[in-house]
Amino acid sequence: YKLLGKLRKSPPLIDGESIPLYVEENYISYIRKKGEDEMLIVINRNDTPVDVWLLPGWKDEAVIIGEKPADGILKVPPLGIVIMCRGNFAKNILK
């Protein structure tokens, strides 16, 4: 719960820009961005897992919730979420 509290107060979520990447009925991915701080959020409402090819530059970034990507592919479990982040605030969240 502490981690979720830190995420909720993070600059990208408080007043950052929302950039949709992919939207369909049961799957959505978007970036929240403020300055150099970015958060990639992938939500899977399907009953089956979803493989997501990561955008260039994201494969080595910090995974806050979910599994680390392998070979540039992010595996999102059924009815699951993965949150990745990069920037200065990412270091504070992972403390």
C-alpha cells in the first residue's frame, strides 16, 4: 500500500500529460508524463495474458508493478496491470 501511495502522489499522475498508446475494449496502454518523469501503464481486462512490445527506450526501465520485460516484451497477466517508470521520481519510488 505504501508503494501505491507513492505512485498516487507522483508528478506524472498528479498533473502530468496523458498520452494514449493503445485502446481497445479490454486492453489499454498509456503514458503519463511530466517533464522527464514518465510512467507507462498497461491494463489487461482480458481473461488471457497479453504480450506487449515495449516502445524503444522502455525495455530496461524500472517495473513498479508486474513482471520485468524479457527481450523487449512485457507480459501482462489476465485481469492484470503493469506499471513501469523512468525519470528522477522512479528512484524515489523504489527506495
